[in-house]
Amino acid sequence: MNTRQTLVLKIHRYSPENNQAWVQDYQLKVSGMLRFTDVLRKINQEQDPGLAWTSSCEHAQCGSCSAIVNGKPLLLCELLVKKAVERFKTTTFVLEPLTVAPVLRDLIVDLAQAYERVHQAKPFIIDPAGPPAEGDELRIQPQMMDHYVEATRCINCFCCAQACISRPGNFLGPNAMMANIVRMLDPKEQAKDERLDILSAGNGLARCHTARACSFVCPKEIDVAHFLALGKQGKMS
């Protein structure tokens, strides 16, 4: 049954023009099958066209709609109204922007600044291996491929960085460490020592407290803490 719910959304607003922040309440009746991105769009269309938020793919692949809902970082495009009511046991929801980067307006943060931490981890092959001696394919054992593909499913939504208890210190963040570790797992990468230096730097894995909050909140259900543990042990080849 497609039940309807009367929601109260308490949304954290921010105006860069006058540097003012406030919480604004919106009440609306919606289908339980709507996603929170649909709910925000409905607010734009019917109540407040000035409410600013962001999304792109709305299929949980780009990570651009990340926000904090009732204290938990998640993807708004994945959160159905019905599931949210069941999960949080309330029809009142507090929506806040992530704190991993400065707020630009309302629920929109400066992801370019957040990505600077990922870029420091060098999410690209530094020193690619040449072609194999025979044939033109670099073959990977199936068990290694399964492990590698699991790590590559990270979409950099920054939910893990938001939940990490090590922030906002000098830690680059779980997703930045994952970006490095993915390339450590890549058999084409030859700059293993340089990558280990990144992991062992002062803003690297030494800052990780192994609280596993990163794994708990990951929308792609990646066991991020497991990969970070492999990084700490240097067991990635």
C-alpha cells in the first residue's frame, strides 16, 4: 500500500550573502514511496524555490546528494520516506549539510575543497606497469579481481569522512585512504613504496582509530575499515 505521511523537515539553511544560518521548518504530506530528493524538489516547487540542495544521478552512483539526516550521513536519493519513518521511528527529520567542507548555501558544501584530501592520496596510477611479456592483457586472478572490484565501488560521497571520529584533525579521511589503497591493489601500479609513504604519513592511517564508523555508514556497503586495516598491515599485493 502506498501510504502517505505528513512530514516535518527541519532544514539547516545558510545564506552566504549575509553570512546567516538558521533552521527552517517545512511541513508537507507526501507518498511513502518518494525519495528525500523528491521531497526536497516538492518543497522547491510548492513552498520555497530558494531552498538549495544538490543531486545529479539520483541513482546512488555520484554521491552528490549526501547530507546528514537525524544525525546520520547518507544519500538523499536512496532514502525513501517510508523507510526513513521506519528507520528513525519519527516523521520529523533534521537535515544538515556535511561538515567535511565549507557550506556554500543551505545543504550544498564545497566538494572541491573536500576532494583536495582525496587528491593528496593520488587516486591515479603513479607508475604504470608496461605490457606483459606475452600477449596484450594484464591478467588478474579471479580472487584478486573480486577483492579489487569491492574496493573500487567507492563513489566519494564523503559519508565515511563525515562519520569518522578522527575528523576534523589532520587525517585525510577514509575515502582518501581508500583511493590510495585501490591503487595499491591495482597490479598495474608499480609505485608501491610511494603509496605506502602516503599511507604512513602524519595525516595517513596512523590517524585512524578503527572505530568502523566508515563501514557502518557506507551507502555502497563497502567494508571500508577492512581495507584500511589491510593498509595498516601493508598486505595489499
